[in-house]
Amino acid sequence: MVTILALAAAALYGTADFLGGVASRRASVFTVLALTVPAGAVVMVVVALLGGILGAGVLGTPASVGDWSAAAWAVGSGVCGAFGLVAFYAGFATAPISVVAPVAALVSAVLPVGVGIVQGERPGDGVIAGGLVCLIAIVLVSAQPAAQGTPQGGEKGEESHGDGRMVASGRLLALGYGVAAGAGFGLFFIFLKNAGQSGVLWPVAISRSAGTVVAFGIVLVTRARLWPRRGAGVAGIALVSGAIDAAANVCYVLATRAGLFGLAVVITSLYPGVTVLLARLLLGERMRWLQRAGLLLAAVGVVLVTA
């Protein structure tokens, strides 16, 4: 069950990221962020209220809000997730994507796995082998070509010491952004898992609400627009992305409740593969051989884990 729920979370996270990326091509990243995060918060608050009225059992009831420990974990997850996104997008804007994305993906998976091991989780040999294969797959699927003709990527044929220092500096900066983003995402996974011990719907709703405060704060600081210039089309894509991302949060929390935390995180972290596939199928973007190999390894890893 943990594998199915984690795969569902990965599929939903990957779809949400794809839609968010499409919207970000037509509007400011921060504008998109200020639409996606609140959209998820509104959806989750409504669903949580309905769950409380209908009686949602394991999904949580309004009484779950009274658990201040769970609420604190939920707030922390929302804040960490939002700042992880900021570091991720900032890294994409100023440093080589080919370094930022894989580093962020690896750190966001390894950090929670390490916490799970410290807390006493002892997976079997098959799960360990499958998990390691999935970690490699995450890095390969997340790999992107470095930008050409920039201080980060470097001009072809330039071999001066100055250019070498610029390239090295750019990659060091990318490493920093990748680690910061991965730490934010990893802490998000850890905190949301802890918040989900008392339920699912309300912890996710609180997490998304906390993220909304951070998103609006970023918009105020950067003076970004709250509504994209291109109107309802872009806004609609961003809002749907936020709603799907919230659903992914629910599947992820359910996965952590169904089995090993580390296993749930590793499988969920395969979401970049879904984003890459959607970009290939819907936008006609070419896949690099590394990404194809990553998708193949991801399938092998899932098979090993479930076996």
C-alpha cells in the first residue's frame, strides 16, 4: 500500500510541477507561486471541513486542529516547503540547472531517509537495493543541460583562467542553491510526516496555509504581480497546479502512515520523472539519454521495492 500511495503522490507532484512550469513560462515565478500555494490551501481547508462534517476517520477531523504539536509541525512544513521553492527557483535563474536540480532532488530524498534510519527504521535488503536504485534514478531524471553562453555554462572554446573561475563559481553557487532547496524540501517531507501522525486533511490544510503566508510575503518583497498579465488562462493553470499539489500532499502523508517513512519519501521523490514525461508527451520536449536511463532505473527500483 505504501508503494501505491507514494507512486500516486509522485504522479501528482510531477503533474503539479509540470503545470506550474508551464504557467511560469508565461508569468513571473513568484506570481505563479502566489496562486498555486493559496489554491492548495483553499482546497484543503474546504475538504478538511467536509471531512469533519462527514467523519473522515484516519483523514482527520476538526479536533485535529487542537493538537498543537501537529499544528506546529504542519506550519513548519509549509514554511520549509515555500523557502525550498524560493531557493530552487532562484537557483534556476542564476546558476546551472544541471547542478541545481539533481542536488536538490538527492538532498530532499536522502535527508528524510537518514532521519528514518536514526528513528529506527530497518528496511529489508530488497527495499534497500530498490531505494538506492531509485536515488540514482532521481538524480538522472532531474539532470538538465547546462545553459550555454552564460557565466554559469561558459562560452564554447573559452579556456581562460577568468572563465574557468566563473564556471567554478557558478557551479559552487548552484551547489549551494541545490543543497538549500533540497534541505527545504526534505524538511517539508519530515515535518509533514510528523504532522500527519494525528490525521491527514487538517495537517495538510495548515501546512498549505502557512506556505500561503510565505508566498504572499515573497510577492510583497519582490513586488511581483498577484495576477498574471495574460489573465485567466495562466491563472487557471496555476490554480489547478496548486490543487493537484495539495492532493499530492494527502497521498504522501497517507503513504508515510502506511509503511516505512524512508521508502515513502524515496518513491515520492521520483516525481521529476513524471514532469519529464509530461513535457515530452504534451510539449514535445526532447529527453536526454540520462533522463531515459533514470526512468528505466526508477521502474527497476520500484519493482525491487515491491518485490
